[in-house]
Amino acid sequence: MISQPGIIQPNTPYTNRNTHRKDLIVFAVLCTIVCGVCGGACHSRPEPPFRPSPELAPTRQQIETTGSVPTVVQGGVTENTLITPTTQTQLSAQPNAVFNVTRYLSDPSETKVMADFDAKRYTEAAIALSAIADSTPSAEKRRAASLLAGLAELRSGQVANAAGRFVGLVESYPLLADYHKRFAAEAFLGAGDYDSAIRWSREVDSNGPNAAEASLIGAKALAKKKTQDWPAIELILEKHIQKHGRSAEIQLLLADAQAQQSQKLQDAILSYRLILARWPLSPQKDRAMTKLKKLITKLPAKDRAKWEQPNDVESLMRGRKLYDAHRSSDAIAELTKVAATLPKGSDDRCEALTLAARSYDKLRTRKEGHPLYSKARAECARSKWMADILFFGGQSLFRSGKNNEALDYFESLHELFPDVSYNDDALIYEAQIYGEQSSLQKRKQTLERALRDYPEGDMRDEASWLLLWDAYQSGDMDETVRVADRLLQDNPRENLPWSEGRTLYWKARALSRMKQTEGARLHYRKTLEEYPLSYYAHLAYARLVELDGPDEADRMFQEVVFLDPAPTRSVTDNADPALFQQEPFLRGTELIRVGLLQLAVEEFSRLKTDEAENTAWAVAQLYDSANAHNVSHNIARRKYPGFRRHYPKGPHAQKWAIAYPRPYLTEVTKGANEAAIPEGLVYGIMREESGFNPTIESWANAVGLMQLLVPTAQNLVSTAELLPGEKIDRTRLHDPELNVRLGARFLGQLSRRLGHFALAAAGYNAGLGGAQSFLNSRPGLQLDEFVEFIPYRQTRRYVASTMSSFGTYTYLYSQKPLLLSLDVPSPGKVAP
């Protein structure tokens, strides 16, 4: 067995400090049995927490042997609810009673062909798919294989074959007829048969999912005909824009059409300039620049200068786009340049100054942005950007250690904009400043003000927690318990992924330090009961192991799971029946069965749904079936996180499986094995970093599933892994296989260097040096206290969230609770 840092191994000795209270077991069992007969007459005395006897409670061996746990109703066993990992996976993937997403081409040989298609090995796939279409007796498989063969032919340049195939499918495969027409038009365009391309593009439903693509194909075909009618083409493109919106590709076609008309020369120049301003990172920008320069030479010499340079509107637009795309250095250059030409105090100048200053924050060169914040504050008193200037300026000053200046910004924010949502965030920063200044009374008053003035604010949990943590740090455990009780009364449930169960857990820790062992045990159990698989539930489980030993802690965990009254409805129960009759649903599920998942996702985005939660879960399962896990898990995670109140068992496990999917399983398994770390840890990091979006880029320019910085990836990759002349850049890191492999490798290195998975998560977020500095500043702490002392709020939250996800994946797919080691390596034992 490979020793895993941060997880106690099965052969690790434990100290059982307190054996189970058998008198409570007997009382609970007798009370349950007797009350089942006497109707509850024995409840005249306070009932202790229910703990079934070992004979009634399920054991780990029973569950692993039978694959089920009994559900208790009024003290009796009434049914078995399967909770095995296999069942949990099947609950997410199995054909549903309402909709069927079983793939048509699912035999082993067909699966290999689909792998070629998905890997874009289109020539090989086209041959194999044609053979399936010609030989299969199944009409469904024949249609699916023929559609895929046509696409493989189209993508591999066999456009004449593809065109004929798609035309034939229009009649034989009517459910997806619009797709066949669109692909036929695209194939005819590639074959140079522009009249046929135009005709088939016009056959596509103008209100359907293929309308925009068909319109674009038709416009391209018109532009390529020898007898081009440029005014007509321009009109078609303008209509396309009105209906389907602008894109860089459409705008370039429009500019080209205008450039062919002598009277539209200036319009063409403006269109090319719009591409440079609105889509500065698009593939079309270089062509637009080349054509723009060529057109300007056709102007009279005296007019060229004013047309060569972008105007203020274009420059500000370009600056915004670069800022949004996290191209911070380019954004600073563009925004500071345009700010110098704009009127002082204008909204546009204030926006340019603010975004430029925030770009310095993104680059973590904050001090260079402070003069811009100061200038904006002085000039923009009447601008709509003033609240942003005060909050983000104060935040930047705080993070640079300029606490008094930060307080000045925040105080102005409270005075001038008392109703904006930034205020409670600012109060938290102020409380941190007062703590650093040892002004503990001011700190307490500020936190209480945040709770009083902004009771619905998103910093409520943080303010509550800091009050509790201050009491705990002071060593006054009585006060800690009093604060915890007040917070639990005022805010009975914590709902953020990094704070779920925090107050209960730290109340238990305070009780433990007061030698109130039974009270501590009760609150650890309550943390398990009320916050399934949260970070603090995992800590509570580790504390129960410390108190009672692994067997007793494990038995208590199984009790909690088996007593949890999880919902018994599936994700499609009570969903709006009309959902399953809509054309986007019918086409989308058919496209999943064919294997065209991205097209299915586009169909589902067109569904008209009610606001009911059950309908939303049904839609989430559709996206999950289409492997659009970045969409499906977000519905669970952001919109309906209440599923986390119950353990994943029975039909309720479907919701957990949707919220914690395992995409790219082959890549994750391989990367985790090579790095000698658990798959669940890789998934925990991936879920928090990218939400399963392989092309996402962060404000810090981290890229892809595991959010790697390009320099970090370059240091991780070996020469043998690259093709001759290949380099690691942003685009290359969009490849899931490479990104996951390098991310797992980095995570493995951190785990070995730091000796604990929680520390590895801290290092993944704050860097190896950051994690080592945390260790050096607080040596000798156990895991729970160590994490709370991490000085960066973002990193604290990140560690709690990733450990929760890690533990959830471990339980969902192995059916065993994650046991985190409470011992943190001392700084001297961390590998250099």
C-alpha cells in the first residue's frame, strides 16, 4: 500500500479515549422497542440521542456484503435502500423512465469507432461508420452511423460523398432533418456547388437551432459565386446580425462585402475597426488588420490619418475586452492610453482608470495601480464607478499592507454608498485590519455591525465565524460556547461550501477542551447529521475516531447515514411533463444517442422550463447525460444546493452524482496513478478550479481543467512528452489529457513535499512557498486550527472546499468516509 499523506492508513494505531456508553445504547434500544408498543408513554424523561444497538445498527461488513442498509421507520426495518458505489454511478447514467439516452453504437467494436470519431480521426471513422451503416440490420443504428459517417466525410474533405449522404438522410431520418440540411449545405459549399449550398441553407428552419449556421453558410456561398451581388450579400448579413447577433466571422464577411462597394469604403473601414475593438483576440483580427491597412491606402492622403487610429469608443471597447479576457498587461496599455484622452470626471474615463487599476491587481503588482485608484477617487465623485473605486481601491490597499489608507476608502464607501453590496465585504476587511492592530473591541464592534446592518449579506457566515474564532483563540471556552449558541440561534444553517457545519464543529472542540466529552461527541455527531460530507463533517469524523477509535466512529457514521431520511424521489419525479414533449428535448436526447453531445447541449439550452426545482433537476440530468458536466453540476451547485442536507442514498444519490461527476475518468485515473495520489483528490481540485470546463481561463491566466499557469506547466512537462517543435501555451493547455496529467503531477509533487493533502491543496492555491510560510508561521497545530490560521481568506476557503469535494468523491465512489489525518507535518519534516 502506498502511504497517502493526510489520510490515516488502516493499520495506524488509535487511542480509544472513551468507550461507547452502553447504558445509553440499552436505553435507546429499550425506549425504541417499548415506545413502539406503548405509543410513546415512556418519553416523560428527556430522550438521549438515538443510538441503535450493534444488533440493530448496520455494520460496515453488512453493508459491503449486502450492498444495502435498512431504512428505519418508527424503530422498525421497512425497506432496503441500495447505496453501493456501483448503484450510485448507475443512478446517474442509467436509462430513465422518462427519457432514454442509451447510445445506438455501443457494441465494443462500435465504441472503438466512436473513439476514432471523437478523437477527430475522421478518415478512419468515415470508413468504419460507412461499413456499419451498410451492414447493420437495425434501422436506428443505420441512421446514426450514416449521419456520423457523413460528418466524418465532411470533416475529412470527402465533401461530395457527405453531400449526397446528408440529402438522403433528410427523408429517412426526419427527426434530425434540419441538421441534415445544414450539413448538406456545408458540404456543397466545400464542394464548390454554391447554388446547392444556398438552396439547402434556405431549407433550414429559420427559427430552429441550425438557423444561424445555415444563414452563415448561405452568405459564404453567395460571396463565393462569380456573379456576386454585394449589396444583396450585405443586406443578408445585416438581417443575419439582427436575428442572430454579431460575431467576428459575420462582421468580417460584412466588412468584405462593404469593401467591394466603392461607395461603402468608409463603412468597410469602420467594420474592420470594429473587429479589432470588439474581438481583439479572435482569429479574424489579423485578416481585418491587413484589409484595413490596404483600404486606407485607397483614401486621399489628407484623410488617412484620421481613419488609421481607433476613436475613444473603440479604444475603450478594446480595453474592456482585454480586461474581461484577463490580458492584463495589454488592458493596462490600452486603458491608460484612452483615459488620457477622455474628459476628467466622465464615466468613460472613470471606467478606464478603474479597470486599469484592477488589471494591476490581477497581475499582483498592486502598488502600481494605487495612483490610478487615487486619481479616480479624486475625479469621479459623480461617476457611477465611484463605489467600485472605493471598494476595490480599499481592497488593493489592504492587500498591500496600507491599512490606514484602506480604512479611509472603506469609510467613504459606507458614508456615500450605504446600500451597495460591497459594504459587508468592506467591514470584514476592516475587522481584519483592527485585528492586526490589536484593536479587539473595534474588531468585535465591526463584525457585529456587519451582522446587524447587513443580515442578508453574503458575508454573514464569515462575520459570525470570526466572532466565534476570536472567542476560541482567546482561550475562553465558556465564551466560545455562548457565542456558538447565539450564532446557531440567529443563523441555524450555514450554506456555503467552506463553512457548512463550522459552528457546530468548533462548539464541539470547545466542549472537548472543557473536558465535556459527551457534549463534544454529541456535537461532532450533529455535524455529521446536519452537514453530510462537508469539510467540517470530515473533521468531526476524524475527532470521533480520536475519541472512540475507528470501529466505533465508523459504526456511528453508518448510523447517521442509515437514519438520514433522504428523499426517495428520482430527479425526474414531478418535473413538468411538457418538458419531455418539446422538440429540443426530443432532438437533444436523439443526438445523445447518436453521440453528438455538443449539439445535444445546444438543443437543451433552447428548452422552455418552469421554475420548479424538480424540472431543473431533470434538465440537469439531461446535461449530465450529454457529458456537459460544467453545466449540469452547476445547476446542483449554485441553484439547488439543498440536496447536500441528506446523504447520497437511494434515488437521492442521483443528485449527488450529478453534482459530483467524473468526467475525463480515463485521464484522471492515469494521471492520479502516475502521481501516486487518489483520484478523488484530483477531482476535488478540478471541481473547485474549473467546474469541469476544459477551456476556462482565470483572471490570473490559469488555464483549463486543473487551472495551470503556462510557466508552471512548462516546468512540469518533459521533452519526451512534446512533439518536435511543440510548445506549451494557453491553447495547448485546453487539451484535457495534457492538463489533467500535468495538474495531477503538480498535485503529487506538492503532496510529497508538504506531507498532507490539505497542505497540498493550500500549495495548489497559494503556491509551494505560500504553504511553507503558513507552516513556518504556525508550527505544532493540528489540521483544523492550522487551516483556520491561514492568513488568506481565499486559500482558507479553497482548502475547506477542496477537502469537502475530495471527501465527497471518496465516499460516493468507494462508499467509505475519508479519514483526514489531524496531524500536520512540522516545518522541519517538510521536504525541501
